[in-house]
Amino acid sequence: MKRVFLSATYEDQMDLIEEIKSKLAELGVNVIHFKEPDFYDGRSGIHAHDICIEKVESTPNYLLIISYRAGSDYLGNNPDYQELSLTHAEFHSAYSSISENRKMYCFVRKKVMDFYNIWKELPVRNDNTSFLPVEPKVFKLIDEMQSKGVWIDSFQHSLELKEILTAKEFIAD
């Protein structure tokens, strides 16, 4: 069965994530997501964030949905990720473990991309962007994605995102 790791902040996108998981199931794609009952495999002694990173690395496809929030800070044991959000750490892991068959599907809400473009034009880019409704770490993630040449699709609402996902082809494991 086709598999994809779904990376997204949950509290602010709960409805969207559940819709996307349902749509992907219709398309025959098994979604690996931290809210699934078997995600942690009953393991202890390893930080939950590190389990997320392991799952990203072992899942052949990666789906990222970015909205206004960056998510919680990475609290696992990888020193390379200590200054990042968990979502950003998951992206790093997916990008650095790209295999020949892995596909990355990255989506950003259109309004967030609009705010990112405003942020890019600021004379000084720092965390003092309280006039924008997007957390600064989101801009840093998008900036890194663009600097690495990662293709980003934008969407306005869940229906549009589901239409885009329907048109994508997922690689089988």
C-alpha cells in the first residue's frame, strides 16, 4: 500500500488534517501521522519527537501542510534540530533522507505565502514581526524550502487542497 508521512501543526489545522487523511484513504494512501493509535508502537525511552523523525525517515513519501503556526519546538535528542520547530525538524529529516523513489508534497496556505512575500521585503528580517499573523519560524521554514528548491503548492481551503492531492501520484512502497 502507498504510504505518506503527514507533517502539519495539529491544534490549528485539526479539521483540515482529518479531511486530508480521509481523502488520502479514499485514494488508497496509508497516512502516517502522530494521532494514529499505533504511531508510537508502545515504545518508551525515546522522545516522541525522535519517533516522529524516525517515522519521517522510514516512510517513502512526505506531505507537509504549512499554516500560520510553526508548532512546538523540537525537544528530541538530535542537536541539529534544537533551534527548530518539530515541523521544521521533520522537513529537514525528509529532505536529507530523500531517496530515489521518495516524493515530497509541500503545501502552504495562500495567505501565509502572501505574508511570507511581505516578510521577504522587510529591510531587516527578524522575529519582530508581530504585525503579521504568522509565526516567524514559519517564514524561516518556507525560506529554507525555497533556498533548497523544494516545490511548494499553495491552497486557499481544504477543497482546493483535496483537489490538488487527487491529481498527485503517490509512489507505492
